[in-house]
Amino acid sequence: MESFSINRLTKLTVFIAFLLSCTFFTSSEAYDALDPTGNITIKWDIIQWTADGYVATVTMFNFQQYRHIQAPGWTLGWTWAKKEVIWSMVGSQTTEQGDCSKFKANLPHCCKRTPTVVDLLPGTPYNQQFSNCCRAGVLNSWAQDPATAVSAFQISVGQAGTTNKTVKVPRNFTLLSPGPGYTCGPAKTGKPTQFVTSDKRRTTQALMTWNVTCTYSQFLAKKTPTCCVSLSSFYNETIVPCPTCACGCQNNITQPGSCVEADNPYLASAISGGTSKTGYTAPLVQCTRHMCPVRIHWHVKVNYKDYWRVKVTITNFNYRMNYSNWNLVVQHPNFDNLTQVFSFNYKGLTPYDGLNDTGMLWGEKFYNDLLMQAGPLGNAQSELLFQKEKSSFTFEKGWAFPRRVYFNGDNCVMPPPDAYPWLPNASSKRVSSLFQLAVAVMASLAFLLALA
């Protein structure tokens, strides 16, 4: 009988441990509930055969609704299947030429088996440009600006196959933005791309097309979150800050330089460092309780008869980063009745039919589309005016606060729901809910002790 009880308790312990593991560990999959089909698609179109290879157009389409690639831009890599070389490129370049010593006359542009390609800079001479090139690798999000969500270059490949049967597809595609985060699948043969001439009177077709799909995972991109959310309201004096250590903790003893005080006399010298060979700049944040590079504050400002108003403030605590073409995505059930947005651009996102509870906000061109580094100018503000839905509107139980917030495509850390500003007459309900939770925990412990 005693062994039966121990066996039953062991099974219960394993079951509880499984439930806890499901609750506390984050999935590394690239699925995003607010952008379920978002990805970067690379099309490799062979448009001409040459004496020892082919000429191809390589195009990247950023089909992600709100995640973009900002400066210093994308970096694309792959592994050749055989001993291919790159004779020339238009609209991009490789970072290294490699060993081309076996070539006597014309030297290839790149002889490396694993080339690394980057975009050209703005102002590149016209004879070196290609359509949708030369933006320093900056790739806008599809919802923000589809015209600049595309990047392309032309490549001439030698020592390769010269027919559809002998040519080999490159392998092991990698995409940096400029750091990690994207995982690319294998290249697959697709339907040949069709090209329409400028006069729209003729259509040509690629000789062969390969498609590569790259998806993003915030878990792979960064070890810690990059933003957090704080809350306040007109009906409660409490300001709910970002959770402590939301993006890391201050630890200048074991990790000196992890943050810097705003009044530090050596601030300028600290800002100048931190750039890697790939161009990625490590964040240097202001010392705060939350240690996040970016904070979004949601303030329920005014309550009218038929409307209610919210003030949104984005604050940059990163001394080494100016966020260009930033965007903010907020999920709230009242976005289907958003009446007016002040000083920000807005677009509703509807990832699922019949559900309009997500909005995308970004700055106005040449006004506040650049979020400056930490300091007096490192913030952007706007106000949102919502029309009340009589059937669902309430200020109770934190309904007026967002469900999710994303900054530049990264999910921000929200305060725990029980910390939200509550209505003054809701305090008794809050105490009651906490009491019920305590009773439930005590009952569970008593049950486990009884099994023992």
C-alpha cells in the first residue's frame, strides 16, 4: 500500500513538473501569432546562361508586416554546391574576395566557397547600381512601406552548370540582420518568375527559379528582451513601472560597463565603443530598474462620454542606437473603433479574418520617424482616440491596457496583470482574488501532503 502511494505521488510530481516546464520555458520556434505568415523570401532567378555558368537576379522580399532590417543592414551568405566562383556583381558586393591565385588573367569578384554578400551604400555610381539596391542593406517592413521592403542584386556565376540539369543550387543560406535571428530553409525549385517590361507590353521568364524562405525567432536573436511596457491611468495615482530586471539586471561588478548613469562624466567615451566587425553595435543602456533599451508607456488619459483617450510614449534608453523607421504594434480589442491618431502613422493589422484588434504605429517622415539615442530627444509621443463600444467598454480589471506590445518586431515585457492600475472601487475585488489564489495554493499543498 505504501509503495502504491509513493508510485502515485511520483507520477503526480512528474506531471506537475511537466506543466511547469510548459509554462516557464519559451519556445524557439519562429511562429508569430500577430504575423503568422511573415517571412523573408529570397528568389534566385537565372536569367541567362554563359560560357561557364549563368547570370542570376537575386531578390529579397520582406513579407513581414512589422519587422524590418535597419542599419547596418542585411548580410546574406550561402555555400556553393561545387567549385563556383562569382565573376561579377551589380548592386551588391562580397565582403572578401578569397583565394583567386589559380586565375591568371581576369580575376573573379569572389572565389570563396562560402561568400558573404552585403548591399551597396546610397550614392553608389549608376553603372554599379541595380533595381532596389544601394540602401545600405536597410529593408523596410511590408506594412510600413512595400516599395522599400525589397532588395535585389545581379550576380554572374562561373564554373557552374550551363543547363537546368547540370546547374546546382547553393546550400546553407544564412541571413543576418545584422545579428542572428533568421533561420533559412533549403532552396527549392519553384515556378519560373515572370518579368514585365517597363512599357508593360511584353513578359519574359526566368530560365530557372529557386526560392529560399527565412523566418525570424526573437529567442534566437537575443538572449534577453529588448523592450518593456509601463502603465498608468487618470483614475489611479499608481504608475506601474516595467518589471524589475525585465531585460537584465544591473551587474557592474561581474559585468562592468553593462549600463551607464546619465550623469557619468565619461559617457561620451563609453558610447564610442561596442561595434563589432559585422557592424553590429552592442547596446549601452542607461542604468534603470528594468535595464531595457526601449520603454513604452501606455497612459489612459481622459474619459469622455462616447470616447476615451490614450497617450503613448516611446523612450530610448540606448546610448548607441538611433532607431530609424521604428514601428510599434499594439493589441487591444478597441482598435476596431480607433477614431484618430495624433502625430503617428497608423495601419490596422488583421492576421485573422474577422479580428481587428491589432494596430501598427510608426513615425511621420522627417518629423518623428527617427527615435534618437538616449537623452533629452530620445522619445516619441502620440495620443490615440477610441470610440467606446457600449457592449464591451470598461475600465475594470485592466481592460483599458494593451494585451501585447511589440517594438520593431520584438515582443515587449508587460507588467503582471495583478499590478495593473485598478479602479478605486475595485480594491476589494482585488483583495478577494488574491485571497482566493492563496486558498487554492494552500489546498493544493494539503492535497500533496495527504498523498504522502
